[in-house]
Amino acid sequence: MEILLYLTFALFCWPIVTCNDEQSLEPGAEGFLKREHTLVRPFQGTVLVYAELWDFTGSTIVTGTHIRLTPDHQSKAGAIWNRIPCMLRNWEVLIHFKVHGNGVDLYGDGFAFWLTKGRNEMGKVFGSKDPFSGLAIFFDTYSNQNGEHAHVHPYVSAVVNNGSMSYDHDYDGTHIQIAGCSAPFRGREHDTFASIRFVNNRLTAKLDIDGNGEWRQCFDADEVFLPLGYFFGISAATGDLADNHDILTFKVFELPADETSDISDTALLNLVPHAKTAEAPRDKPVGVFQRKSMSTIFMFLILLIVCGGIVFFLVKRQQTNAKKRFY
């Protein structure tokens, strides 16, 4: 069935992929484009073919020029998930994206790139399931914490999970990240791109967000181990804050294999995802909880005092009016 889907896609979309290709980007130049994992414009007119290879869920809307995962409205979540498992040992993903909205100082929450065992499951982590097994790279536009591990947002971070760790929104996932960087990709008038590359157990990310066609490295993490047979996806979510999260192109390239590797495909299919450079999971600092608790108590006391004052005023007024009636 997967072979039939691939042949159908190649037959109908080969001219579209080749004739409407994006600008030649330095990342991906050495690889072979895998069309069964790829989404390119124009989307309308080929949506039925793409629907055989991709799931479009939640608030996702497909137009001719972009795929909007969320509109600039509160409490929205959307995702796209590839139906074909990735059997590539070495690969690169190029994402042409745009995050924008009406917010000037406050906006959120961001989007996430996925390569995971499960697929098409909505949840609380940028619109996808938590916990997950596999790789996630978060493009986070809103900072939820200002403590020990604070960093400037927007922030791009990578997490490799074996399904045993949950994403901590209060700390923006920094407790389990393997690497990350601050990157002002939101609200740009020009095109913004991300390159995610996995070669010989080395995970790197580069960004082109300044409009000058130059790539800068976000992170480089060695000794990252990912299985075969997992699924590509992208999801996004808004909460009390909102933004448009648009995907304009999603390309997957197969990169040259490491000829020295003697690990079989069967072994890689059964591999448990892990990264030796990952930060060890740790408890949250008690002080942060104390500050949050004290803040909550303080607000409650103020509310209690205000309500008490209002009740006291109303009672005194009623007593005064009652005395006047006896004169």
C-alpha cells in the first residue's frame, strides 16, 4: 500500500516539485529529495494527493501558498503528520516557515518539529502528545519562566525522549533539552528557514532568519541515537496568547550513508531513542514554587481585603439608612 501511495505521489507531483522548487539552499544541496516525506507549494490542487501521504488535523488550514497550523486566535492547535515512516539513516529537513500575528509584545506559543514513534495525536506540547518517544525541536516564542535557566525568546531547543519524560511548560523544556539557541525568527517580513540535519548520530540545526541568505548554526549535538521507522510531523498551539503559525515548505533529503556502519536496519528499528549529551532530569527548584505560592497567597489576601471592605461599607450604609428611618 505504501508503494502504491508513493507511485501515485510521484506521478502527479513530480512536475510540481521540480518546476516550483524553492531557491537553491546550501543545506540539502548534497542530498536526494524524498518526495514521500515532502510538502511543497502550490498546495491547493494537489491536496487530494497529499492527503494520501499526510494527515492535517486540528485547526490546520491548507491554502495555495501555505499551511496554517493555527490562526492568530486563542486556544488553537493544529498539526500535519506524514503517514510514511522514515527509513533514512541520515537525513536533512528544510522548513520554510513564518510565525506572525497582531501581538507586539505578547504572543505565543510556537511550533514544533517531530520525528516520533507515535503520530497524529493531539496534546499539550505545542499541540502534540506528551510524553513522546523520539525527537522534538521546539520553536518557542513565549517564555514561561525567568529563573535559573532563563533565556531570550524566541528560543529553539531539541529534546530526545524515550517516552519516560514529560515536557515541563513552566521551564520551557530546558530540564530535558540536549541543546538550544535564542533566535528572533518571529514577526519577520522576509522569508525564514530552518535546517535540521541528522548524520552519523550527529544532530545539527541551522537557521536563515535574517533575510540575507546566510545560515547560522543554532546547535550541534553529537551522540544522538534515533531509530528508523518513526514519523515526521509539525504541530503548533496557542493559549492565552496567539500567533499565526505557517508552513510554506517542508522538504526531506536523504544524505550519504556512513559506509563504516555495521548496524542492521532491524537493530535500528528496535533502537530506543536517547542522547548522551542530554541534561539529566532534575527536580524543580523549591524557591520557584515558593515564589509562586507566595504570589498566589498575596493576591488572595488582597482580594479578601477588598471584598471585606466592600461588605463592611455596605453593612455600615444599611445601618445608617435604618437609623434615619427612626427620626
